[in-house]
Amino acid sequence: MGIANELQSYLDRNRLTVELNGVKYEVIDKEKKVICRGVTFQTAVRKAIWLSACPCQESKHNGHAL
């Protein structure tokens, strides 16, 4: 499975979407809150994965970590 497929699989499992807003990609949760942004699709999704895995970022994972 390639990186793009793994990232898409993560998005699907967690019911997240990615939208292009201007020049940055935004990862959006099921409640339509922006979780994080990135210059590329991969960067945005990797940030979302990091935020969900890092206990020190848990309090910021409620749509406030940009």
C-alpha cells in the first residue's frame, strides 16, 4: 500500500476530509471543525495523525490546533 493510500485510509477510518482553502489544505473532522492545515495534502494529513497520536497535543485536537 502506498503512502497516499495509507493516508486516505486514515482519513476514511476517522471520518475526516481534506479541503483546499486558498493555498493550504485543511483536515476537517465530522463536526466540520478544522483540525490542522498543511501546504500539501500529505503534510496536512500527517499533522492530523501526529495530533491524534501525541498525548501532549490531546487538548489541542478539538479543532484548535492549527
